[in-house]
Amino acid sequence: IFTKITFKALKDDGIFVQQTESPFMHGKLVKDFFDCVSDIFPVARLYTAFIPLYPSGMHCFTMGTKKYRSPAVDAESKADFPDALLQRGIQQSAFVLPNFVKDLLYGKADR
């Protein structure tokens, strides 16, 4: 029900992101939450980040949006961050999932 309320509250260009734990330690939760977001939002994506202080280090974030199909960054746009803080390749690569996370979300047949 939470994701339905969130979907309704978002504007057409809104993006919903929720941290969704570690695929190593909470794989079922990651899969269940991703499936829930996928059922409601036209576009659902999962991305990862490595957080050294978090047990297992790897953490997932589930994103839902009504509009945006790709996490690609416009190469022509100028970010408001110093280059030392933003490297476009890192932002794009966060959406490249390791095979074991793809298997968790989609099963091995879809790889």
C-alpha cells in the first residue's frame, strides 16, 4: 500500500528511491520490494552502492518512476558539483548489476 500512496503522491516527473538492504543478507526483502515497486511504477530500477560501514558492504536502492527510462546522464549538461565529486561513469555504472543480483531479481533465464 505504501508504494501505491507514493505513486499517487509523485508528480509525473517524480522519482521514488528507497534503500533496500543488502542482497547478501536480505535477498528476499530486496526481491520482494523490487517486485512491489515493479508492479506499481512503469519503470523500476535497482542500483547498488558500496558502504564500508554497512555489514557486507554492498547495499541496494530501489527506484520507481512514472517517466524516466534510463539512468543515463546527459554528457552535455554541466553539473553543479565540482568534478572531484561527480564522475558520470560512476553514476551510470551504479545501475549495472552483478549477475547474482540480476538472478535474485529476474531469475537466471532472463540473463
